[in-house]
Amino acid sequence: MLKNFLRGFGALTLAVVPLIASSPVQAAQPPDRVRAAQVTTLTDAIDRVRLDDEDRSGYTRSSFRHWNAGDIATDGCSTRNEVLMAEAVRAPAVGPGCRLTGGVWFSYYDGQEATDPGALDIDHMVPLAEAWDSGASAWTPARREAYANDQGAAASLVAVTARTNRQKSDQDPTDWMPPAPDAQCRYVGEWVATKLRWQLTADATELQALKAFADGPCQDSVVSYTPAP
């Protein structure tokens, strides 16, 4: 139970949690992904994110195919449901058509518990529109699909209450942070880890907002990320 609760904690914590302690899906990833993990301070991680202007020209959500058949093609479950199964603090029963019942989830953005998977969204840590702004507009459709369904890093996709996900929308940390104060350092670290994993850029105001956390309440935070294939 605790292992699934901590899915996603590898990207940011005051003590580093190994990536292989994430979900069973992630544990099945090739070992070279684990060996390639980069671990550094939050300040240094932010400094590794390349500065560039954002440009949303041409963006449509359909540019990123999601939710696909997931990491386990034979389980009949989409990426969304695979993430829900991996993040459950009490495992759900899996019925026909991958219908999930009886599970319990914890939404770290707002500290809320949920028992109905329909009350949860799977949030892209760096929203699709923000990814487009930050470099994904130049990617192939296949790479955008890989990004939109990324279970190779625990921070990339996170199950949270639909309310908080929709409040966040496509905003970066300049304009939105999780309402639970004790979630904010984790969130900043996971945001930066995702940008580094996918070699996404950040604009000046975004970097300024991130550095304010690194210089203030999150100065002891550690970031772990693995470059995407």
C-alpha cells in the first residue's frame, strides 16, 4: 500500500526515493532507464532547464494522442486506468472492460481521499499545452503520444481530484500551485523533473517562479529525473 502511495515521490523529496520503488509497471522498465537517473538539488535542476520564449501557435489537444493502450498491451486497460491502479493506496478490483471498483486514492495536490475513480483526473504534470509551448511542437506525433502516456517516470502522470486538475488547467507554476501547502515543494520538483526528462524549455517568468521556491521553502529539496528515450 505504501509503495503505491509513494508513486511519484521519486521526483522530489527531502530524501531521494529510488525510481524502482514506484509502480509495478514502472519497475518493469528496462534497467538502463534506472541507471541513467540524474539526481541533483532543486536549484541545480532548475539551472539545467533551458530558457526560451513560449509559443502556442498551432496547438490542439488532439496533437497528443492519449490515453492509449498503456504499458501493458494485454491487460485491456488504458494508460489512465494503469495509472489509477498503480497509484491506488488500496488496490481496486478490476472488472470487465477494466472497470475499477473498490479502490482508494490520495490526491496529493489537495490532500483529499477519493473512492470513486470517476472523481479523479490523470494530470499531465507539465500540461500538454505547456509542453507544446516548450518544445513539443517540433516533435513527431509518435513522440507526443509517448509524452502524453508516459509511465516511465512516476512524476509524469498523477492521479488527482478532477477539481484541482481543472483549476490547474494548462497553467505553469507562475500562475498555479497545489492548494495544499505541504504539496508545493514536491510539485515544483516534479515539474522540473518532467521538463528535464523531456528536454522542455521554460520562459523567464516560469524560471523566476521556480527559483523563488528553490531559494525559499524548497531549498533542501532533491530532484531525480531520467531522460526520456
